Amino acid sequence: MYFAALLARTEDGWQASDTDLDNVETLSDIADLAREAAVDDDTVLVFIEQEDAWFGVVRVDGEDDPRVYLSDAASASRSSYGAMLADELLGRDTTGSDLDSLVDLDGTEEGEPEAEEDEEAAADSAEPVPAGPLGDGQILADLGMGERELHVLSEDALSEIADMLGCTEVLEAVR
């Protein structure tokens, strides 16, 4: 079971809303959700948690690239949303190009990879996901939680982060 919430920073504090990840397939999709919830291009945090096995934080600041932190990449990689974030952090390409499926006029597929490329792709996908934290450990540093504090969070990590941000009540309201 997943829990996902958006925390949007406003001049009056933080606003929380639960979010549905059913249509999310990429980190860009998550960033788009965050930008829709943003007030004046301010910071939005997306919390994703799976039954105390792992949690992830995606931070979007305006049009900047999203920043990602996973508490336990190996555990996260066993779930769809966690695997998507881990693959993004590891630079794995999980989406095939629509152009790869086009057939050339002579009946062959255009852009068909060579045998060496197939072997390299298989080796990349077989690369194990590291156990433990992965991503930007400084994702919350300017908000008061450094990398060390982030790494030692307990099973109720999202509540601890909300406590540090001063928005426990708004997060708990959407839980």
C-alpha cells in the first residue's frame, strides 16, 4: 500500500494534499503534479511511502529539475514507483522510444540495436540497486534537515520530516 502526498510551500506555511499516482509513469509526471500544486513557483515536496519499507522525497522548485531521495533503494526497487525513482537516479532508461518501433520501407526496423548494444543494455539492467539511501541527501538541508538526519529517520520518517517542517497537522490531515 502506498501513501503519497504533496506539500506545497506558501507564504502562510505548508499546504498538504494527498495525490493519486495512478497516472504517474515517470519522474517528469511527478514533477508536473508538483508544479500544478505549487504556489508562485515555490517549493513542493512529494512524499511517497510504501508500508514503512521505504520512503521517497521528490523536491520541485519552480522549473528546476526535480531532486530525489530514496531511503532504501533496494527495497524501493521492488515496487513500481520506487523502481521508477531508483532507475531515474541510476540513469537507467526504462522507456523505449516510439521511433524504435517504426518499420523502414524495406521492412526492417529502423534503429535496431547492434548485438553489442543489446549485451550492454542487458548488463545495465542487471546492475544491482544499492542497498540503503540513494539520491540527494541534501534535499532538505535548506529546510533544516541535513543528510545525516535524513539517513537516520525511523519507520515514521514522513511524520518526522513534517515535524521538522512544522506541518505535522496538515500532513496528518491527508493521511
